[in-house]
Amino acid sequence: MYSSKKSFKRIFRLVNFLGGIKMDDFEKKIISDVAVETVNITRATYKEAEMLRNILNDDIEQGFQKIIIDLAQCEFIDSTFIGVLVVTLKKIAKIGGELRIVKPPSIAHTVLETSGTLDYFNVVSSVEEGVRNF
């Protein structure tokens, strides 16, 4: 029925998280060899963190070594969501890849800056800039 266990896991995870999280909360685009994950929510909390973690893990499993997370629409980011970003940064660095984030609006930016997390990320002003500078 499914070509591999990985395909089944991805489908299971997607079905498992559809309750409460809309499909359009996260949008994936591939530009050249870059996976661009757009977060289409204003409040990025623990509820969405698990889904983002699964999406980013799938990107890494699929061999993407260049990932951009577009947080331009996120007005608030909680610590669980930040944790997913940090863990993903470490995972992709281990395989020689790079993670960039599109600068979020002022409040979320302040949270990342105050926590000291922002210093670890390559922050860009737009997806286009991120892709161009890889």
C-alpha cells in the first residue's frame, strides 16, 4: 500500500495533527535546493511546535541541507516553538547544512533577542534574501 515506512509515518503524523491545526498554518515551497517553510500563524505556541518539528524533521530526512523558516507573520513565539528552532538548527548543522529564519515582527523578534536565541540564527529580512545568500 505505501512504498515505505517513512511515507506511512509522514501520513500518520499529518493525519494525527490535523485536529486543531489547519493545513494552511504551514506552507512548504522548494526553491532550487532550498526548503522554505512558511509559518502562517500570528501566535506560534506549543500547539504548533510539534507540527513544525515534524515538518522540519521530514525536510532533513528528505535530504534538504538548506532550510528557511519564514516567521514574518508570527507576532508571538513561545519557548516551546523556539526550542524546535534551536533543536533543528543543531540537527542540520550536524549534517553540514544551514538553517535561516526570516525576521519576525517586533514582539516575536524581541522574545528571540531577549532569550539570546537570535544570536545563533542567520536572520534574513526576506525569503528571497535567504535563498540568494545561500
